[in-house]
Amino acid sequence: MESSAQPDPPVFQKFNAEDGSMLPSLQTHLCAETDKRYLLWTDIQHAFNGVNHLSGRWTRSERIIFTIDAANELTFRKNQTEDFNNRQVDTQDQPLDEIVPSLRHLTDTYLYLYSRLESIIDDERKTFQQVIANVRYYHSMVVEELERLDSGGVRDLVDGKDPGQLLDELHNLQQKVPEWEYHNICYHTLTENIREHKHNSKKDPNSSTHQFRLHFLCDNSNRYATPENQPRHVHLSNHPGYKLKQPEEFFQKYGDYILRVLQMVKHGYTDNHYDIPPLDTLKILWNCDSNIIGSRLAMDIEPLVDRAISYFQELSPPKWQEMLGLTRDQSAAIKTYLDVQDGDSAESNLYRYIDKERRAYRKCEAHAYQYLSSQSLELLREFVNCHGGHVDMQQARIRVELESMSEADQFQMYLCSAKHVFDISIKLCWEATRSVVRKLCLDIANTGTGILELDGITLDIYPQGNDQYRNNLFFHDVISKSGLHFISILNYPRPQERCVHVLRYSLQLENSPVQPSHDWMALSFDLNKFQEMMSKAQDPSEWKSAATKLQTALEKHELSETYMVTIYNDEWNAVFDQKRGAVVEVHSEDMVFPKSVLSAGSIRTLGVHLNSLDFAQKLLNIMEANTEVKDLYVSYYGHHILNYMEHIVRMWHTSSRPFRLTLLDRMKDTHGRVVAQLAVRGCDMEDPSDGTTDLHTGDISLPFSQEQAVHELTDVVFTQWDCDHVFSKISDYSASFLDMASRQHPSVLTLFTLDVSCLSRDGLSSIREVLRRSDLEHLHVVCTPVNSQSESIAQVLGCIQWSTLKSLVLAGHHIEAWIDLCQPPFSPRLLSLHIQGTLPNIQELSHSNVLFIFQLICASPMLELCFQNVQLQESRDWELVVDSVDYSLLKMLDLGAACISQLVSMPDAANLFISRVGQAREDTELAKLVLRSLTLEITVLSQPDLAAVQGILSMCRLEELRIECPPFDPRLSASFAQVLKSVRWTSLEHLDLAGDNINEWIQLLPNIETPQLQSLGIQGSECVKQTLAESSVLFLEQCILASPLVELTIGHIQLQDRLDWARLVESMDPSLVGRGFRVEGRSHEQFAGTPDAVQLEQKKKEQWKGVK
């Protein structure tokens, strides 16, 4: 929102990159007419070298308006710009519309700041901290603009002053700035950008020699408690300091930074992270009294610092510092300028300390070890020394060799007890598994470690290829789920190579194992920049620029031997070949890639996941843009694998290039297994219009003959074929494809779904050959209409190796016709038989069909027997089937509602069934007698039928029960109650009561327990008005409280007391109210008129949304 209440709005506009990193800030301009802040497009162009970092485009003369939020942050008011006619000076025909306004507003801002400095008070300083810290930036900008104008012959610039006069005026103002203004340097200078070292340079008293000694500061933070005898402020290290080699070069590189630190040391500085005591307190010399230099500094430090400040102020002209502190590289380079004497080190008695946020600092021994458990450290040292390792306390690093997971657990325990964070290097000296390595990495991360080095990772633990990119152990399972930031794998995938992992990237290097760079934040930032350039590349020159950018970044981080960079994103992964300067491999779950990657023309390996057949056109587009594709990895969840292969192979035959296809069968969130790998030698098609794929239209649904399929598939070589299943119906092409695969790899297929609805006579011939070669164990026959293909279908059935079959399913609308075509040598190994008709029709099986089933049951040790949606035409057939089953072997008997309703109407068959099953349950362990679904219409049954139903229900595991509730003769209530009592309520998952007399039927129910009940329905009649009694409401409430209900439906029935609605809702779980509670018809009318119930329902829905 725009604010007018801020008297002194900020004068800097902050910019952020897409990855969240900070970019240089720019000064804004103040419009005198409107008091609004704005930028010129030329300001942005100048600062960002012409790159448009904004979401819109502006002309050179437009103003970009900002708003100011409560945190004094400036943001763009997008879509709101004002025309601004820049003042032009007609001098030597040079328009100055880009320069003069910038110079004027820069000068105005500069003068305004200096006018405010003399009267500024402490409370206001925060507003200008960033500006004051970089006040010299204004000076350098003015000098640059004046030089540009002077070179163009422009003399009269601002208020009639020439460049010389402006420079003199600004120089005089700068000399008047009191030194205490440096006290306002932003604390960000210390905490964010200076992590490894703090430096303080002292000028030698003999100014003619200009000798300097460099001292290091203990990077002690005031955020954490310290022992009483230790300060919480920054202080000099207990070291005599270092003479400098090449001091002039050193000061040119670090002088500006050193001046800033000297000012803070002189005047003191405090913020949320650091406390630097003023120099006159001498607290900066804490713990320095044990060396001679420290004692001398106590006497001379103030004049030394004063002279050093003066020296650096005159040393070089001020310049803009994009980063106020030092980068890791700048900090590390300081050591090259130190004159280190024999027996000394370049560490200045400072120790590397890693805090709980995994940020590294340099501290004195006292502050670095203040939280350390010395006793636990000794135990850790002893363990590491006994396992071929070493503990380097000064660098906070541990190297160790482990021979088992139990040793790894011991190491992690000692590491946690020491209460000190280290960088860890582990050599695995045993054959670890993927899960063990994952656990080891996560355990190490729990100790606070951010940098881990591993030696001993094998290809079994961390495979190469498609599986690595789809489910990366170190990125997906470790880095993204823990505090580890940098993982280096030594001697992988070959000896003397290594693989480096940071968030979203992995680097493969050729060089021998060396200590990698630890600046993982800077490395990630540089890699993000590279990915941004790569994602926007449109032509070879831009790809080359991206490769150059990457090489520069890798050299900067001592990773110049990198030959492969892998990028991991949520939607896609890519492999960038550094030597070729191009993307060579891409993988995606949903085929979502940046356009620049897809159009790169250099892709050689493509990995995709398929969940529908609409992938073909996307694949086609990739193939057209990348003629070098040689490998295609396809993973899938569903059952349409042959359809996928058909479309891919047919599409590839439109080109002349060979390829290799790898298929992976996997469920969601699993790695999957390779089921097929085939090589296709491209061949030229005579005429794409005859039904083959048109490479330009991408139409893969055109007619395709069996002859064409055979012609194409002669070029397919199945180098691996482990596809042991076919679930879906197949086409003629798929049949030929499967035929070709089974020729090269016979006896692989074990599960087959025989659906001939899309097969011609030639396709059936191919399937016949496939089945003849296969030792099927599981056969699912979809009983489609036979029509004129009965002879061919009979031949297919005759080629099945029935002797190997373990399970058989006959399902569909035409079971009877298919059974008539089966004449198998009955399998002695058949364990499961399912006869499943298809609703809404109930199929009747003939006596000849029953004889077929009878022979199957008698010849096999049947463990599972299922009849669904079928009935037998003759009553004697039920006795035949019931009597043929060996109940001593049977583990599950699943009878559908149609079978039960027919069986109970045949008392002789029902009684035989009850006696045989009852005897089997006493003598054996019949595990499951399942009634999937049953509708009880008790009132239409005779007394013998009731007895049969009662006997069957007492033995069956019932899952779904629907009770019809019509009026009945009270004299039969006892018989009806006995039938309902025989129901095994504990297995029930779905219960519905429907009809005109629900209260009376609920009264017949015993005290039931329904721990498995998921769905409950109470449905009255639309024609008869009913009221649910108090006892029925109590039954409902008990079901709700005692069952894991996910659905509750109450329709066309009202409650005797409308307040009971609130009582029912109160007893429900919020998840039930949120997703499965419905009231309909007259029930809804009464419920909606009960405010307490409605409010309670809404409250529980909101609770459910919050949980969800």
C-alpha cells in the first residue's frame, strides 16, 4: 500500500533474483511535484548491464513508480506508470534525456543526505544505515556521470555549475562527514558476508617505511550465552599478527573493506549479531596479554588505528562495493599475502567453528570450545584413532574408516555427545546397501554436520542411468530431507573420479579425489545462475555463453575437472555435458521441460513417465528437435504397456535412425524394474499415408494392418525381455510385438489377460503362438461375444499350457459360450477359480458348463473358489458343485448375492452346503467364507429358507449387507431376529437399512459391534413419512462412535426430537462431517431448520479443512 506517513522514505530500491539472492540496490529519485519515489529505466539498464530484471518493459523516458510498505521496503506499483518528459540540453546535437535527470537527482539526493547527517538522531539512523554505509557510492556515480558529460563537451550541468565545481562541492562535503557516522554501518556486513575471517590492519609508527601487520579478529557472536569468564564481544586473536607480502596489491584489493572494519573498531559497533567494543575501552584486546605484541598494542593501538584510517582514506578513490563483506574466496586469498614464519600457521590461533545453522566462523579456542564436552571429545578421538582416522580440531574436520553399520551407530553416538559440529569424511569398508547408506547420511546430518564426504559408494548403492535421475539417493532421500548441504562421493563411479552433490545439482569429476570447496552456498548460487541462462537459451551462441558461465563458476570453486552436471527440479531433470556444452539427457515424470531444453537439438537420452496415450505428440515434437536421441526410458504404472510400445515403435519407424527403448514397470514412488529393453533399427517407409505414423501430423491412430506390423517388427531386437504380464486388451500390432518378443525370450510370460475384442484372425494367430511358447500360471479370460471367430478362439484356448496354470478367471457377459469352447487337459495345479458374471445381467450356467467347473474342481487342489453374478440353471447342479469341493483344502469361498439367493431357495442343496462347510470348519482351518454383498428380504422367505439363510450367514464373512425393511407379521419377529443374529457383524464394511418400517427392524438387531464399518445408510421411503425413534437414534450414535465411518447417509426420515441432529453431529469425527456426511429429502429439511446442528456441522468442516 502507498504510505504518506513516512517523513523520510528509503532512497534505495532493492532487487532480488528469482532464486532469492540479493542483487545491487539502486537509488531512487524524488519527484518534487508529487513526493513520489521513482526510477528511470536507464538507471536499471546501467546497473544491470542492459538485462531486464523486471517483469515489464519501459521506455527510456518512463518513470517507474513505487509504493512503501510498513517495513520501509519499496515495491513496484505494476501497471501504474506516468509519462515523464526528461529535460533535454541541446549541446552539440547530443540529447541528454538519459543523463541529466539522473545526474540532477543523484546530486539532489547526495546533498539531501549530507544535510540530514548533522541533525540525525539515533532513532532515525536505521532508516539510512544502508545509504550511509555506501555513501561513497554516490560520489563514484557522480564522478562517472561527470566524466561522460565532460567527454561530450557538456559544461553547464546543474544550477549553472560545471563538472569541476560540482566535484569540488561534493569533495568538501565528504571531508566534513564526522567519523562517527561509520558507526551506522549495517550489521549485515559482519554476519552474512564475513564468516571465515575478520581482519584489522595496523599502520607501523614509522610512516616512511609503510610497514603493516595484519591481525585477525575472533568472530564471536553475541547471540549465544557464554561462560561468565568469557566475553560476548569481538576481540583480537591471541596471535602477534603477520607481516604482509606485496602490501600495495593487498591494499588495492582489500583497502576499502579494511577501512570499514577499522572505523567500527575505533568507534564501536553493536547489532543483533555482533558487539564490537569501542577502541578506547581496550576490550578488543581481551586474551591478548600472553604475547609481547599484545602488550605493546595496549599502549599504542589508538594512534595506530587513527593513522591507518587516514592512510586508507587517502590510498585510493572510493568505489562501489556490491558486497559489503568478503566472499569465501576473497577471505581464503588473504593467506597468500601473509608472511608466515617457520613453525607458525596462517590460522592466527583461530579455530573453525560451525554453528547450529551450519554456518562456519573463525573463533579463538576459548569461544570455539565453550559448548564442547571435553570428556565426550576424548571418547570421540579414541574411537576415530582406532578406526584409521584423525580429528582436526582447528579445521573442525574428522576422517574415519567404518567397517559395519554398528560401528557407524557408535560413531554417530560419540559425535552427538561431543556437542561440536564437524565436517565428516567416511570410508565405508563393508558392502553397505542403499538403505544403510541413507540411514548413515541422515544420522550424520542429525549431529549438525553440513558437509559429508563418502568413499566406498558402489553402483549397487547408487546406480547410474535413468534410475539415478528419477530417484536420486543423495538429493531426494538425503539433502532435501536433512541439514546436509554438500556431499562428495569419492572414487565414484570409477576410481579416481568423484561426484559432488549440493541442493538440486550433482557434479561428476574426472580428477583424483581432493578436498572439495566448502562454500556450498556460493556454489549453489553460481549453479542457479547457470541453470537460469540454460533455461533461456535459444540459439547456439547463448548455449555457448551458458557453458562458459558454468566453466567459470567451476574454476572458481576448484571443480574445473567437472565433465557432467545434473540438474534436479520438481518437474524435470537434465544432464549437461560440459565438454560438449549441451544438454544430452533429460528426464521428466510428466514430460514437462523448458522449451530451451527440448529445442536444444543435442538430447541423446530421454526418460519419461507415461500415464496416458496422449504422450505421443509430445514425444514426436522432441524427436523432431533432437535428431541425436539414441536411448528412451519409459516408466509406467498402468496396464497399457503394449499400447505404449506400439505407439513408440511405430513412431520411430518413420525415421531412419536407430534407438534403444527401455521399459520400467513401477508403482508410484518406487524405483521399478526393467521389464524390456529393445533396439530398433530404423527403416524407410514407402508411403506414410498407408497407415503409418505421419512424422509431421503425429497421427498415430491411423489403421494399421497385421502385414505392416510384421514388416516393421523384423527390425526389433529384444536385448532384454522380462515382461511377465499382460493385463489389458491388445491390438493386432501388439499381438505381433508380443509374438516377436516371445520368439526371442520364450517362457517369460506368466500372467495373461485374454481379451480378443480388438483382434483379427491374424492377431489371434499371433496370440496362439505366444500362448504355445508360454508357461502361464495366471490366466484371465474376458468372455466377449464369440461371433464368427469361434474356431480361431478355440484354437487359441487349445494352445494354453493348462498343466502349468495356477489361477483361472472367467469374466464377462458370455461365460457360457467360452466354457463351451474350452476342452483343456485339466490342470492338477489349479489353486484358484473365479467365475465372474458382469452386471446388470445375471448369467445362468448350463449343465455342461457346470460339468466343466466340476472337472476343474475335482482335478485340482482348489484353495479359492468364487462365484459372482451367476446362477445355475438346474438345482441338481448346486448339489454337484457343493459336493465336489474338498473343504479340507479350501481357504476362501466367495459366493455372490445371486448364488446365495438361489442356494437358499433349494433347501436340499443349502443343507448339504451347510453340513459340509460346518464339518470343514470343525476339522480344518477354512480361512474365509466370503459373501461380498447380500440383500436380505426376509419377509419373502419360507421357514426352511430362513433356516438355510441363518446357517449360511453364521459361516460367512459378510462385507456388504442391505436389509429391506417392509412391515411384517409380529409373530415372525423372533425368527427374523435369529437370522439377523447369525450375521457376523464384526466383518461388515457397508450396511444399508431401507424401507417403510426402519424403527421396527432396528429393534430386531442384536447388540452389534461393527469395528470395520465404513459406510452406513438409513433410507426411508419417499412415499411414506417416517420418524426415527429415540432408540433408533441411539443405535445410530453407537455406530458412529464405535466404527471408522467415512460415509453416513440419512434420507427421507426425520428425527423424533430435532435436537438429536446436533447430538449426532457432535458424535462424528470432523473427517466424517467434512467428506462423507449427507442428509437428503425430508431429513435435510429438518436438519437445515436446526441452527445448532448446522453451526456444529460447519465448525467440524472447518476443522477438517485445517487438518487436511
